[in-house]
Amino acid sequence: MRPRPALHFPECVYRRCRFWLLPAVAIAVAGCGSTTKVIAENPANAPHVAVVNATKKTISANLEIASEFEPYQEINVYAKVSGYIKELHINWGAHVAQGQLLAVLEIPELQQQLELDQASVRRSEQDVARAQEELTRSESAYTVAHLTYTRLANVQKTRPELVAQEEIDVAQGKDLEANAGVSSAKDALAASQQELLGAKAGLDRDKALYAYARITAPFDGVVTEMDAYTGSLLPAGTSSNKGDQALCRLSQNDLLRLVIPVPERAVADIHIGEPVAVNVSGLNRKFDGKIVRFSDQIDPETRTMHTEIDVPNPKYVIVPGMYATVEIPLQTAQNALTVPVQAVQSSAEGRGTVLVVGQDNRIERRDVTIGIESSTDAEILSGLREGERVVFGEQAQFSPGELVVPAPVTPLETD
């Protein structure tokens, strides 16, 4: 085969073609390396990127747990004695104070028993009076008999011929008999007094039972349920039978409680008396709460600890059953170097990366150590300096060394 003759172009044509071929070569190179990103070197073509400055401030890590409001205490109000409802002073939703009258029961048989008890007390009092009179008479008779015997005995000692022995023996017998009469009268009086005490105790007992005919509120609360109305028969709620009918259900709602399961990792940071923020989404409001008690034991099944938070509700704004989110502060760092959480790409426990925009506006990937994390910020323990600019948002679309146009932004702060 004959070789092709070489082509010769004038110098001017060669120079013109050289400039035509350069863009084509660049395009060909870009097309062949489809997996390699072409980095723009012209600032006019550089992408804009949102950046924030690493700043120092106080940061706190909070534990957020959702829970449901419960009444501080809630009970079924039962009757102590069985009876028919004669008067009813409450209804659904009624706000009552401690000691306020809720209902009055009609118990005719107990009223009759009170009358019998009062009669028994009066009879016992009369028996005591008679026994006291008998004791007085016996003591008087003993005094006379004993005085007679003493005088005769003294005369016999000085003038034995004046008193017969038989008279002395008779006087001594009467003296002993009178003394025995006094002892018997004292025993009768004591028995009568015991009977009086028993009668009074029975009267007091029945009076106490009759007082239960007036059902009162044991604490300040709200009637959340009515189970009986005027004329209904309420059984005595003294047995363990759960089927006994109650008058109503009473809830203390001026103070509510939240029961939250605190994870094991946060147990060490929970302290009695610590204030917490309670966010009620249904009311779009925040309330102040306080940790008041916890079980001080980890549930082996859930690995959580039973913790209770009290939330004052003096105006009854919160209704039991509403959901709330509790924010419990766990750790706090003062003057900590922080960046928004959107600027950190977490890679492992306590480790992550950030994209730093240097003074030459080029991207630099940095490994950082992460400390406390809040809902908005992350503490940077190492790998970053105060004032350095970091990329805010998605990092995957930028490459190290890439030229960018930084656009400072201000992240929104959350309450």
C-alpha cells in the first residue's frame, strides 16, 4: 500500500485550527471521564454555597419524650353505708372543694338504731344513779354497824361486867355484813358504769355511721364521671368487690402528672426537683414542670426508669389525656464551639466530618470530634476553629478543592 502523502498547511491556517481543536479536546476529555467532576476555575461559574461560622456559645443536650397527662390522683367515691340518695349536689364536670357535700343518703333503719342507742344510754345512766345511791346507803349502814361494834368492844375491855359477849358477837356480825354490802354496792356501780360506757360507744358508732350518710369530697377535684343519681340505692363500699356501685369519679386536676420512661443512658442526669419544659401541642403552649419522683430502678424489659413529673394546672387549662412532649436537660457546656447540626456529617459515635470553606473559597473536608448535641447545634471538640466557615446543608454535592461562592446564612433558632 502506498503511504498517504503528508498534509501541509500554511502557518496561519495551522494557528487557526489549533484554537479550534482545543475546545474539542476539552469536550472529549470531559466525555471520556464521566465519573470525574469538572471543577470550575472561573469564579463566575462557581456554585453558590450556604455557609455558617463556627461560634462559641452555651449548648445543652435535651431528652425529648412524649407522654400523656394523668390526674394527680383519681378515685371512685363510694358510700360507707348503704342507703338511697336523698339529695344530690353534683353532676358531670362539677368542681368541688375538699369537704364539700356531694350527696345525702336516706337510711331510716340507722335513724331508728340511733334512737335505740340513745334510749340504752339513758337507761344505763339511770342504772348508774341507782347503783350510786345503793353504794351510799351501804356505806351509811356500814358506818353505823362498825361504830356500834367498836363502842361495845371498848366497853368490854374496860367494864367487862356491863356488856354480854353475845351482844358483842351480834354487833361484830352486823359490822362484817355491812362491810360486805359496801363491796357489793361498789361492784354493782362498776358494772353499771361499764354498761353505760358500752351504750355510749354503741351510740357513737352509730352516729359515726349515720354521719357517712353525708358524702363529702376527700380533696379538691373535678367530677369526671357520674354513676348514680337521686333515688339510686348505693351499697356500702366496704368490701373488696370491684363491682360495687360508686357515686362518682373524682379527679384532682389542679395538679397533673406525666409518667415518662427515661432511657438507661439518661438515668444519671435525672435529679429530683429539676425543672423541665413541657410542650403541649394541642394548646400550642409550654408549661413549667418539675421532676418529683422516680423508681430508682431500671426496668429489665424496657431498659428505662419510671419517672414522674408534676405540672401545676391551677386554671384547669390542661385536660387529663392530652399529649405533651417533655424536654429534660441532660448536659450543658459553657462557651462551647458549635455549628448547626445540618453542617455535620456524622460517621461514628462522637465522630463526623464538615466541609470548610477556606480563605481562597475552596472546599476542604475536615474530620471533627463531636461532643454535646442539641436539637439545633453540635459541639465541636476538635478539628475546627472559631470563626471558620462551614457548609450548611447537603455535603455530597461538593468536592474537596472545589471553588465556591460562599453565601452566609443564619439558621433558625428553635425555642
